[in-house]
Amino acid sequence: MNNLPEIGPDRMLDVRETPCSIKHGLILETFIRLPVGEHFILRNGHDPVPLRYQFEAEFPDSFTWDYVHCRPEDVAVKITKTRSLSAVAGTLPHCCEGH
């Protein structure tokens, strides 16, 4: 049985309880599978600045990153896919090691 978070009907992907060892990979995979023009709202326990840098490196000019709210221990970011990821060629980025 898969206990990993998925995008809910509210478009929310809540990863606050997801182990750090798999969090980035899960979020990146969710983004890769997202249709162009669609979005999800990432809910995390801290501002995911390292993740944004990873998105910028892996998917330049392919997404928007808009904060919904930024509270201590509760941050929500709307991530929208703005163009196709043909350069990804079906492979998933690696998890952020040591994070």
C-alpha cells in the first residue's frame, strides 16, 4: 500500500510529514507528471528554498513559483508547469542528497 502523499482534490500536496530522504524526489516526480498548464500547491514545514533552486536547475523556464502563505512551520507554494519537459526524457531527477 502506498502511503506517500498525493495531490488532493484541493490541488494540495502536503509533505510536512514526509521523510526528508524522499521528499524532493516525490515533489519533483509530481511536477514531472503534471500536465502543462496545471498546478499543485506544495505544503511544507519550512520555506523550500533549496527545492526552488533545484527546480531552477532541472526545469529552467518551465514553472512558476508563487507563495500562497509563508508561516513558521507551514509554507504553501503554488507550482505551475508552464511548458513541456521534453528535455527530461522520462528520467526523474535525483533526490537532494544530505537534505
